[in-house]
Amino acid sequence: MIEIQLNTNTMQKHIVNFHANTLAFYFATGNQPYLFHVGHLKSIEIVEKRGKYYLTVSTGLKDNSEEFDAKVLPKVQELVAAVQKAMKEFQSIQ
């Protein structure tokens, strides 16, 4: 399991978790978490815009982009690599 608090400088304190082929985004605002199975993902990537980093996930039907602190970049890179690997493995069994 990989779990990261994306942004520590805000009250939101978004948390992303990857476990058992499921990517979950949790929010402090009480919103329902966003859950994505690797079989539904089209892409996951890190995007840098004007010095800010974003973790971007796309299913083709829904896109989710969450800003994260630069200090957690190595952990987010680890998460992206793990999700991409799981996506390939899932596609190979289809």
C-alpha cells in the first residue's frame, strides 16, 4: 500500500492511497472519496504548471487533478509508477 498526504499547507490535506488495484482520493471536506480501479484508468501522470505540481488521473469519462507539495514528489512518483505497473498487468490479463 502507498499512502500520501498531498498537501500539508492547507486545511484540505488531501490524501491519496493505492492498494489492491484501487486508487483512492480522500478529502477533509467530507466529500465522498474518488475511487478508481486500474482497469478503468486511461492515464495517471504528474503535471507541472507554473511551478506547481498536480497528480492527474483520467478514465476517459472523468478526470481528477490534485495539487501536491513538491516535497512529496518522490513519493508521488513512486505511486504513479506502481499504478502504471498495475494498469499494464491488468491489461495483460484481459
